[in-house]
Amino acid sequence: MYNCYISRVAVIKYTGDAPRGGLSRESYRVMLLAGMLALSGEKEVSRAWRKYLPSGVIGMKTNCIARKLNSTPVALAEAVSQLLVEAGFDENDLVIWERTNRELVQAGYTLNAASTGLRCLGTDANGVGYSRGFYSSGDVSSLVTRVLTDIVDFNVNLSVLKDHSVAGLSAGLKNMYGAIHNPNKYHDNNCDPFCAHISNLEPIRKKNRLTILDAVRVQYEGGPGFVAEYMSYYNGVIISDDPVAADRVGLEILERIRRQNGRPPLEKAGRPVKYLNSAQALGLGQADMDRIEVVVLRVGEDGRPQAGELF
């Protein structure tokens, strides 16, 4: 469906003070406000969110593999949640989720499976678990978290832009390995085409409506874990309703940061990012930069966006 037209990706770069520990919820808020308006073309932010997430229960898939060192920032998830509440969603209809409760806690999140307040839980939480039946695409056959199959109506992929020791790129599509019960089976051949087919599993493809990649701190080597000496500060977020295009722009940023720091291109490092073209072939999104409109804005504490450049 994406191959015949231009996809839009908004990249918002923060120009205010950016402490090494990460941005505040308010800093993410002004970035998201600018980004959602730029992506959607709407003039009112609530309409922008509702364009992609019209109603119901909204999931937010985090990436917490690196604990507090380099996981989806709590401040980012809180900023998204706050804006969704302002757009008219009930707080209890928002579900921050990950593979396990332990991963969420180690990344700084507060668990909540109650019928009031913002929910936050892992697939291993009581009453959640995985689907009874398998979903298949290509050579991928997996049980899918019931967060996606039964609990939420739509999902926001809140991932982190970073290097990956096998796939080359860890961003939105790779984050969906955390939605299935058997991710370890799908790492051969630089995760290609498995990474594409995991996002093509029916519940994932149907319910993923928005990708927001945290690119404030980018692990450009040694990922997906944390290696301090290979951390760069881009101070941006990447937002798109096209999951492949979001990752493709993220790859441009990652490769540029690698070059600036004397690292070879991922292909020469033996980790070519092949799964984006496979995802495009499945109709999941646009992997061709010539068919991606990248809108880059700079925004500071005052929230006033200005035209910016990717690099």
C-alpha cells in the first residue's frame, strides 16, 4: 500500500538544554506537539493524534532491553500519555507495555494493572500472556502478546534508535520482536526477512498505527545494549505513520553518526540492514528515501518550531 506514494516522516530536534541523563517530559512534550502537527498536516494537536489513533484502548510498546541506561525514556512515554489524555482518551485506556514486568521496572517504569490510572504491564503479567493460536507470515510462526490481540485497539511503537549487533539497525520494526513468544528463532541472515515478517503478523500490522523513535541519545556501535563510549547525542525524535519509512530515516541518522565517529558503514561491518527492503516488498511501508518526505524541525523550550536540517 505504501509503494505507490510518498510517505512522510517528521524529525524534531530539540535545541534547548539537553542533560546527559536525557530530556524531561516537558521537553518531549514540545517536540511531540510540533512533530504531530508536522506529520498530520492538522492545525489542532488533538485532531492530529486522532487521525492515527481514532478511539478505544491505545498501547505503547516500549523497548526496555537496556534498563535505565538506554531504554525508551519514561519521560517520553509520559509525554505521549499526557497528550493522549488531552486528546480525550481516558488515562486507564492507555497501556504502556513490554515483554516482561521485570524489564519495565528495570527501565524505571511503575507497574499498574488496575482499573484506574495509566496502565503499565508486561506480557507476563497475570491475565495477559500470549495468543492461543499461532500467527504466520513467511517463515515466521509465533504466538503474539494478548496486549495486541485482545487488550488494545491501536498501538504506538515507542522504540529507541540504536545499533544492533546482528540486524545492524534496532528501531521500530525490530522492537516488534518483543511482541512474540519466540524471538530468538529469527536472527539468521541479519534478521532478514524475519524482522519484516514479524511486523506483517496480522495483529501487529493491523494495530501498529504510529512509530515514535527516540533519537536523543543514539548508540551507534555495540548495541542493542549500552556502551558509553559509543553513545552520540542527536537530540531528536522521529515520528511517522509509516513504520518502514521511520526506520529508514533512522538508518540515515545512524549511518551518519557512525561515519562522524570513524565507524564503517553497517554493510562493511557485516551487518547490512536488509529487512527494510523486505518490509517494503510486503507493503508495510516505504524504504526508498526518494519516496520519503522528511520534515525536519528545530524546537526549544518555547515550543516554537523552526525549519531545520537532518544533519
